[in-house]
Amino acid sequence: MAKKTVRDIDVAGKRVLVRVDFNVPLKEGAVRDDTRIRAALPTITYLLEQGAKVILTSHLGRPKKQPKEGLVLNPVAERLAELLKKPVKKLDDLTGATVETVVADMKPGEVVLLENSRFDPREEKNDPSLGEELARLADIYVDDAFGTAHRAHATTAGVAEHLPSVSGFLMQKELDALSTLVTAPGRPFVVVLGGAKVTDKIGVIEAFLDIADDILIGGAMAFTFYKAKGWATGSSLVEDEEGVAVAKRILDKAATAYCNLLLPKDVVVADKMEAEAQTKTVAADQITEGWMGLDIGPATAAAYAAKIAAADEVFWNGPMGVFELAPFAAGTKAVAEAMAECKGMTIVGGGDSVAAVNQFGLAGKMTHVSTGGGASLEYIENGGVLPGVTVLQDKPEA
Ligand code: ADP
Ligand code: MG
């Protein structure tokens, strides 16, 4: 069901609390990459043009539930002010008396940025008292942080229980792109999964077995499947027994599923994870002691590229290899290039996968580059349900 957006609600003169994703990389007290701040500008600018009072909230990093000097949002406020070409009042707290006074004095068209939400130990617990305190600051809640929508935190879910809640433009764009994946994907629908975080991603494979035509496996995840098949994996990164058991279950399910689950048939192995390592390409079941698999092999890359070329919809999460090191980047590059040339709809999600696509200069060739890796996977795994999305008002059926 489509969600209401900022366009569907009257915001003029209202205090609007906007959950943004300003979790940006910092360097020496300044914002190193402002992509996420820029991504939030359409919603913020729209609200300001409509005469709203804009109160922004975000987390930054992992401050362990208490204030941490290096993670205050001051550099973010400075960068945002430059981009908006107007002052941004940065507060030193998330809620409380001072914040309430400042917000009460705000005029339409003004912007306030609250302090890092994760400094408050109640944020990640979604403590109802924090949701209530946040709600006191505003008349309307807007969620524009898709990347944290899979977390039921106070700023992403709790506060929404008390206010009329709608999506921002960035959130809307994500939901529009991803909703077709779970409802009516183009066919053939090809899913490419790789990366290092196997346990996080294994659940989504089961969901995809029911909706995709082909699942192409790469990255470290492949070796847990090899282990489940009883093949030697040398010193490759593999999951513990529990992960291997899950991989076995998925292989069993795949055996009778309509969907094809493809594992790499050849692998680039190395004696160490370094650019100067000794490397060779071996068949999947021929990894020997002392060697670690760090990329899919050329035969696999070609087979995966052919599947992608023929697809009408492709979803990709997780690099095929250690693409950060040149000798192990070819598999990831082959997938990115095939997607760039694919005529169908192409969606990339995941911090490192997006970094890889940027590194190859191919981001502009994708239909959609998702800002949320974990969130996009959970969205698909749960059939389009996320805590931060459920709380938003539904758009009435046309
Ligand atoms: P994403 O951020 O796109 O969701 P992950 O965080 O799961 O992806 O994984 C990205 C990391 O996986 C990259 O840093 C890459 O070097 C690593 N990786 C990929 N293949 C392998 C492999 N075979 N062995 C070890 N690490 C790998
Ligand atoms: Mg990552």
C-alpha cells in the first residue's frame, strides 16, 4: 500500500519533525562525503517553501548510548547550512526544556537540527518516554530515512505513534523502487547476492527463492554453501556450524524450488588477502589448504553477466569479491557492467555494493541505487513490511 507523502498533508506554519539519515563519514571534524545530506534536500526544501518549521533528527555512528565528542552533529549542521544557503540552528540536546523553548520560538522557514539521537540511551530501545518527548516538539512527523526504517527506534517508529506521520521524498523513492520487487517484479527476475555479512543475508535468500527466477551467489557467502556441500574451503571466510546448517536448508529448499540458486563454479583464490598476493583460478570444489577464495572466477562472471543481460529486473546486494583490492575486483565489476547494460530495471543496495558501483563510475546507469542496504534486504524479506514504514499513513486508494 502506498504511503502518504509530505505533499498529502498541510504543513504550512506547522512544526515538522523530519527523521533524516545524516549518518555521514567525518574526517577531522568535517563532513567527508555529503551525499546523504544532499539526498535529504528535496524534502527539507519543499517543507521550507511551504512555510513549515523544520526540526531535523538523525543518528550518527555508534556512540554506545551516550554523548561522544567526535559524533556530535555540528559539522553536519555546518554543511547543511552551506547547501541550504540559510542558517541551521544546531541544538546540543535531542529533547528537553531547552529544545522545547527553541522550537516554540521558531518561525516558518527556519531549520533546527537536534543532537545525535543515539546519544540518548532510550533511542535504540524505543523507550516510549522518548517518543512522547519528541512528539511534543512537533505537529507532524516525516520519515525520510529509509536506511534506518528496519529499526524500531524512538526517532524512526516510537514518535510516529503520537503524530500524523508521512514519508519524505527520499523514502518515497525507495519504496516506489522496492515495492515492485515484492509485488510484481519484471521477469526474468535475477537476484545477485554477495558480500561478507552472510548471517544477515541468508534469511533474504529464502524469501527470494519464492519470488526470483535466478539467485546468483558470490562473495564470501559462497564458501558457506560450499562447506554445506562438503567441499573444502581452505582459509576462505566461512560461517560457523549454525550458518552452515542454514545454508544446507537453503540448498534443500532450492533443490525443489522453481527458482535456480547458482553458486560460483570457479573461484579466484589467493595465499593472502593483499594486492600483492599470489593468485590462481580454481574450480569451486578444488580449493586447497592455505588458499582463500577472494573473487568469483571468470567463467562464473561470464555466466552471471549473461543471466543479468537477459533479465527484466535485477536486484543486487553484496560485492562478488574483495573489490577493494584490484586482483579481486573483476567479478564485482562484471556484475556492475552487466547491470549497467541491462535493459530491464536494475536496483543496487548495500553500502559496499554502492561504493563499488561508484568506484566503477556506473551508478548513473542503474535504475535505482538504494541508500539502505540492511533496510532494503529486510523490506524484501518481510514482503514490504518495515517498522519505520508501517507507522506512516496509507494513501487512500485512488
Ligand atoms: P554491502 O555493504 O554491499 O551489503 P557487505 O558489507 O555484506 O556488502 O560486504 C562487503 C564486503 O565483503 C567488502 O568489503 C568485500 O571486500 C567483502 N568480500 C566480498 N567477497 C569476499 C570474500 N570472498 N572474502 C572476504 N571478504 C569478501
Ligand atoms: Mg557493508
